Amino acid sequence: MREILAKYGSYIMIVVWGFVIYLFMVVPNKKKAKKQQEMLASLKEGTNVVTIGGIKGTIVAVREDEVDVKVDKGVKMTFVKSAISRVL
């Protein structure tokens, strides 16, 4: 056993550290991305949203890749769906 650890110990540590990095960095990012995709897929007219630029408004139209957001009386802006940061 000592011979194996002496010979392959550095390779084993690289694999262990790779696994630790995967657990703490990749898995949470995948969960966050999935949650964001679900939120974007659930957008519908009448939903209050905030864009990544901090603009608050109400969705008035939803298309495949874009949404129209009413930000004030008579002011409507078009955003790509990925520009929606969160739903209020």
C-alpha cells in the first residue's frame, strides 16, 4: 500500500482536488443556471420583473427570445429574455 501511495500519491491528490473543485464550483453553478432557465421559461404577460440593468417593469408581450416590458405609462422596451434578472 505504501508503494502505491508513494508512486501514485500525487495523481490521487490531483483527482481528489478535481472532485472537490467540481463539488464546490460546478454543481452549484449548474443548479443556479437551471433555476434561471426555469424562471425565464415561466415568463408571461402581467409579470413584474427586474432587468440586469435594474429597470423595473411589467411584461406586456412574450416572444421566443424577447419580451416587451412596460416601464412607465406609454413607455415600452424590448429585451432579450436573458436580460431579465428576476421576477418580483
